Amino acid sequence: MIEMLATVRVIKLGKGDMSSAHQNISFDPDKLRAKYRRERDKRIRVDGNDQYIEVTGDFSHYIDDPYVEPGFERDAIQTQVGVLIIGGGFGGMLAAARLRDTGIDDLLIVEKGGGFGGTWYWNRYPGASCDIESLVYFPLLEETGFVPKQRYTNATETLEYCQVIAEQYKLSDIALMQTQILSTDWLEEEGLWVARTNRGDIIKATFVIHSNGPLNRPKLPGIPGIDTYTGHTFHTSRWDYDYTGGGPFGGLDKLADKRVAVIGTGATAVQCVPHLAAGAKELYVFQRTPSSIDVRNNTDIDAEWVKSQSPGWHHKRRTNFESLLAGIPVKEDLVGDGWTEAFRDIFGGLRQYRPSGWRLLLWSLGWAFSSARKERGIKQYLTDKAMVEMGLQEKMEMADFAKMEKVRARADSVVDNSETAESLKPYYRQFCKRPCFHDEYLQAFNNPNVTLVDTDGQGVEAFTERGVVANGEEYEVDCIVFATGFEVGTDYSRRAGYSITGVDGLTISEKWADGMATFHGLHSRGFPNAFFFGPQQSGFTATYTFALDENAMQTAYILGELKKRGATRVDASEKAESAWINTIKRVARQTEEFQKSCTPGYYNNEGHVEFESQNTFYGGGPIEFFNLMAKWREAGDLRGLEID
């Protein structure tokens, strides 16, 4: 049995953190693998995504808009536009911005919320902030000249920036707010889409962009008794400040005499729990799976440094960040944060193999050099490739173990109660779940009014009229906060909130019943002139705005080309769509074993990993996908599309 000795450096941020010195952490890989498997196995459920219930009917109040005055009314409209954009989040705004840059101005944005922002419009819970560096996350920074105040921005500034984009591109002039799309139907004889809304609007459009966001519909756990609890409840994406008091920066003074329960310990709970801990009389945090909590260490941004950067710096920085996360070798880590640290460790150790080592590394990532194959022969090439892949995978696993041991050691160092600290330790690979970075979450469990209810992977058992049942014990509470996230992996129309009907009455739900079918994730045959923004069958990024911007640029290019050619109809060819689906299946298998080994969550479809299904991302990583799209555009022939 091999024992690995890892040397890690942890930054001291306050009381209880490890000192700013090298700490030797030893670990047994075999024991960790076994521990990871046990933690995964006890979380696997046969019902997968069906463990959650749809927020509708008696639960529809969970999706009401608390940020607008009730009673808004307006006259219904009937209109026809060139491009209908559904969604006023970053995807919809980027679509409009890139189209206007292309010279396409006949646009209409329909948004169900009261303003721009998408997920940032809805998620205004206390402590809400971005866990990706703002210089990477915010799109259009060079175009707007905007400089975020801090490295990791908060939700308030993000909403302000959305307004900056809206003003620069005059988006308010082309937007219908507080309006929900109910249906979109293709009219073959007219060659148009017709959309109907809850305001009685009838909107005809030549093209429709579906940018409703992959994480937009709140989900609730299908736990027995959820409808019997008589206390106060709300979802974090519809925070009830009338009940809690305070605002996005805390100060929840109305909770001083309240017993509060939080269901969920993902990224949202990590950010709001410290504020609930500071305000509530008692706080119970119900945990099924702990999050990975690394150092955040937020700092101010030097505006003069940003302004001194050369043109193109923003795209370069975003590409550098996502390249590191995708495992693509780069000369320099431009961001240098907790996200990229593990990959710096991995690839930094491979520099000793250059130049031949880099070639073998590229082989292991799927880029074989034809000259090498000719010179050494296919057999030798495959042997070298397999050896390097085995070595690289082992090195990546060891680096991951070391990184996560450091995260787990931080829990021991920060949390006073050893049993609580142990419960807060994540036992899975770093990117099985979205990693979290916070400097107050772990510390909150040192407060005497805060109780971690560790359910050992089983979750809450039931709700009663008075509270929550877990581990056979009832916890009476005055308020339940659902930090349970958003629907992922459910029917597309259900998540979008409206039906989509294409050629010959075929609905998108019917077409995708046995698996998503697209060309480049953007087009779906039988739904002409429709563009679907999202990560499925395209490039999934930690920086989701980066992927949305790529969606927007691809769409703007295609519509620009159609305008030049005098075409008004575009659809994916049957051959191209079929080939792309096969590509998605084939490339996705690169991550199959990793995803199957992970604790269930929305990254791996709640543990139901189906690599024979096409409901996944482009497995070669986002940068490879973006480069593929750039080359497709450079070819200039719109290959795979049928235009008329």
C-alpha cells in the first residue's frame, strides 16, 4: 500500500485558519478511494431527478416575483419582429448585443422578471456573490469599459452591470418585462414563429432565440409532508426580506426571535448561512452532502491596472482560465485562484517532460500528431498514448487527493467542534460538484445558535406541521428556507415554462423524449429559425457567461450570413444533426468513469450517468468546442445547415 505525502500551502485569513506555512498532509490513496465510494453509494437514489417536485399548483407561490409591485397591467400587443429573444439574463442581453454589432436591430426581448439580470435578478439572497473572478465572469468588459470593484463581485454590483449593458445597447427600448411566454409555434406557410404570452400578446418573429437559462426554475425536494408545514417558507431565489429583515448584505434583524431551518448546503446555502447565523435565534442547517469550502480571500481590483491592459486582454484571460480548468497546458496562470490551483500543481509537475512530454500529453488529450504516427507506427503510438494517459490520470488523482485533503484540513482548523468539522468534510473529487470558496461559512458553525444536522447522505425524512424530521428527530422551527437549487435534467419545456412546437406539430418535448438532438447544441432539426442557448451538446464552462457569449457570437454570425445571402430560413440537416449526436456520445465517454465515481448531483444527473445518451456536454471541453466553432465560422460555408 502506497502512502503519498503532499505539501500544501494554506493562507491564513483569521481565527482558526491554518498558519501561512507549508503543511505536510499524508494520505492513503486506497483508503480515500474506498471512502469516496462509500460516500457516493449512500447518496445514490433510484428516483434521480424525480426526487424533486415541480414548482406549480399549490407551490406556485415559490416562483412569484417579490421584487415588483403587485397588480402590474398593460395592454396586449400584436407585433412582428425579425428576432424574438426569450430571456433577459446575460444570454439574452449578449444575443441582442452581438446581433446589434452585426447590424441586426429588429429585435424584441421578452423577460418574465421585472428587469434584466436573469439568475442575478432572482437570486438576491443575503451574501449572494459570484464565485468566479469578476474580470472573467463579466462579459463585454472591453466594450463597456466597466471595472468591477472587487475580484469576486456581489449580486448587487452584478445587477448594476446588467443595467450598464442594457443602457449601452439600448435594450430597454426593445424589452417586454413582467411577461411570460406561454407557447412558441412554427407557422410553416408564413415561415414565422408565433409566440403567445400571459399578457395576451401575439408576437410573430422570423427567428427565435431561446435563452431561458439552464438554472432558472426553482426546485423543491419531494419530501413527505412538504405541504403540511404551517410555518413560513420561501426559496432562496425569492428571498423574503419582509420576513427576515435586512438586505443583500445581511442585517436580518427580524429573525432575532425565530428558529430557522435551511434545507441544502450547496453554493447558495454557503453564502447565506453566515447571515442567517448572525440574525436567527436558532439556525439548523440540514446537510445531505457537504460542499467543498476553500479560501476565498476577496480583494479590491486595481482599476488602473485593468485600464492599462492591451486590447483583447479580456478574451485572453477568460480563455486562459477555462483552459486550465479543462486541463489544457498554458504557459501562465493569469487568474491564479482556488479554481486553477489544482491544475497548476498538475501541469507544473509535467514541465520536466518537455518537449517530448508535452507531445505525449497532447496525445492523452486526444490530439495525435500524424507525423509521429507515421514515424513510430500506430502500435507504438497507441502504447505511448496509453502509458501517458495512465500516468496522467494517476498524477491528476494524486493532485486532487492532495487538494481535497487541504480543504478537509481547513475544516478541522476552522471549526471548533471536531464532530461537526468531520461532518463538513467533502469526500469526493474536487470537480464532482461545484467547488465553493468562502471565509465565513465554516466559521458560522462555531456560533452557539447554529446546529449542523448531518443526515449521513440520506437527507430530510419528512416535514410536519411544526418542523423538519431528520435522523428520526423532529426539529421545530418557525421558518424553512429552501436552498435546493434549480431544475436540471428535466423536460426542456418544463424548465423553460412554455411549449415549443415545430414543423408538422412536433413538440420539442416529443423530439427530445429519448435524448436531446441538436447540431452544435444550437439548432434542432424540425425547429427552423430557432436557436437554443445552453450547455447541452456544446461547451460547458465554469464561467457560464463565456459559453453564452460564444452562443451569441455563433448566432449573430449565422444570422448575419443569412442576411447577406437573402435567406430567411435555416435548419440543421438530418445528416449533420445525426453526426453531431454521435460526436457528443463518443467524446463524452472521455469523462465517463470520472462522472460515475462522483457523489450524485446536477453535474452527473443525480448519479444516473448515461453515456449512451446524448444529454450531456461536449466532452472535449469548452475551449476545444469554441475553437471548433471558430473554425466552422472561418470556413464560411455554413456546413451542416440548410438555408433557404
